[in-house]
Amino acid sequence: MNINFPSVDESYIKAKIAEGFYSNAAELVRDAVRRLREQDDSKHARLMAALDVGERAIREGRTAPYTPGLLDRIEQDARQHAAEGRKPNPDVCL
């Protein structure tokens, strides 16, 4: 497999090798792909855990109908959190 990088990325890769972080470009790319795979696996695990929580809540009858009033309350909470400088939960953001 051959990969062509823009010059800015190629310079970055060469600098990391020169600094001793990696012995060659292939090692750096393997590490980057491994980290990306781990990140994807972690996101998937968090999604599955959230689905389990939701399914358990449904089974136990802990639900609320989705109404315009509920949406208004969610929007108000989001605006208040933003005004307070609170960061959104990354599990509910795209």
C-alpha cells in the first residue's frame, strides 16, 4: 500500500521520526491507525452502554413522552448550560 501525504503532513511525520518518537513512517502510521481504531471501539462501547441504560429504563417504565414541552425544557437546559460555560456531553453531540 502506498500513501501520499501533503507536504505539511510529510514534514510532521519526518519530524516525529527525527525526534525519536518513531523509527520510521510505517510505525507512525500503524500507531495512528491503532489509536483511531481504539477511539472507534470506545465510541461503540459507550453507545452500547447508553442503549442498555435506555432499554432498561423502558423495561422499568421510566419514560417520558416526547412532547413540544419536553423539547422546550431540553432547549432551556442546553441554553442555561451554555450560558454557564458547561461543556456538552460528547456522547450526545455529533
